[in-house]
Amino acid sequence: MTEAVLELRSVTKRIGTCRIVDNLTFDVPAGEVFGFLGPNGAGKTTTIRMIVGLISMTKGEVRIKGVSVRDQFELAMTHVGAIVENPEMYKFLTGYQNLVHFARRHHGVTKQRIDEVVKLLGLQNRIHEKVKRYSLGMRQRLGVAQAILHRPSLLILDEPTNGLDPAGIRELRDYLRNLAREEGISVLVSSHLLSEIELMCDRVAIIQSGKLVDIRSMEEARTQTQSKILLEAGDIDAARQLLSQLFDPSQVAAAGSYLEIAADKSVIPNIARVLIAADIEVLGIHAVQKSLEEQFLEITGGEMVV
């Protein structure tokens, strides 16, 4: 298994009697885009602030490349590039001047590396314009460029697509995937938007009320979706009564003019036979896969913002 770049062990943040983050444990391996997903107020930003040392942990351990953030903070941070909330830069300077200024804070960042990062983030055509003329999407990309100048092993982005239009979100997503592939960087992306996490990430951790609810591979989530059956019948109430005897009543629910049955498509022939035998007209019946949105809404009790 690939070595973990980021390790969280029982990370907890308590203020008074309130546990804002409660006993989080997970790993992010090298080269993975890892989503940190949860409703607003779930504890995502607080967790990120503890990872980068902006606030202290009540208990637990964070290690980056095996280095403890608590015990060797400065050494641990040499492996990290991060944008928490909005990227900060000098708007009266050009994009390139901002990168040069940022590079001076890190040992060994050459002009060649700056040019490499500019190309990697697709900033070549606008890099010598003043940042005040940049769109929000351009500023986000310049922020990512700043964050990876010193070749970090871990890039952390907190709600990076806030305020971006669909084209900007797609661009940023493509650049992050490219970073993980070309530079081997591990990327931790927090969001409350399932749609962007689904397309951007390899795995996702779901957090709710400060607690880890689930960790799953996005590929597995797509291929192992549960199915349900939609039924349209001449007498929907009679069909519901009959099918509630065939299945657990909790599996049969009204969905507008349809019945929704939580079952695999293999039972469709049996449903049709039972309804026809009872002289209930079947107007339509077909199986559909539960969407990722529905899966995550079930996991979080309907609190996911998508």
C-alpha cells in the first residue's frame, strides 16, 4: 500500500463542553485526491486549521510525511501547501511578481520552477498582468500555484470552488487531477458540494457534526449503487397495499404518481405477476440506480448540501 502522506489519529477539538471535531482518524496516501465532505458547520475547516497548525488540537495526532505537527511543526509544514478560505496575494502586483515574492520565503525555488508551475496551472497568458484584473477563478489558480511552488507533498484546499462559475470549477478540477498525476502531490479538498467532489476525488471522507461517518472510494460508490424500482399502476393504492405484503412495508413508498420499491431489478417479473394476478393494471415498471446524491443524503440523514 502507498505510504500515507497525511495521517490523522483520534483528532479532537473541544471548546468547553462542545466537541467541534470528535475523534477523527484517516490517512491520505501519496498522489491521491481526497475529498473531505460534509454539510456546512460539520467541522471541516476546524479540522483543516488543526492540520496546518492554525488552531491547537484538544487531543490526537496529525503527521505529515511521518512528522508530528504538534512536536515538529516547522518541519511538518515544509511538506504542506495550503489555501484556507481565500488565497491571499498582492493585487497591485502581477501574478508573476506575487510568485517571485512567495518563492523568496522558501529555499531552493528557482525561476525554472516558477515557470514550470505557471505552465502547469495554465497561467502563461495572464501571468504578467496585475492580479486586480484577475477573475476569481484566475486568483484561485494563482493561489494553487503559490501553494505548490516549494514542491509540497500535501496540498490542502478549503472550499476551493466557492464563488466559481461552472467553467471555473471544471478548470480547477482538471488542474488538481493533473497535479496529483504529474507531481505526485496528495490533495485534500474540503467541500459541501457532492457534485464537485464526485468528479474531482479518488476517495472521500464524510464528516457530520464533527464525526467521521464514512470513508469510501468514489469508484466503488459509482459501481456499487443500489437499485430501486419505479412502478406506475392503474390503482396505485391497491398496488401499494399488495406490495407491502410482498416486501417489508418500509421498502414500498409513494413517489408522486409512482411507487418506489427498494429492491433489485431481478424481482420485477415477480412484481408484475403478482399485480396482474390481482387484476391491477401495470402501466410501467423499471429499475433505476440510486444516485450518489441519494446515497450520501441517506448517510447524512438528509443534511448534505448538494
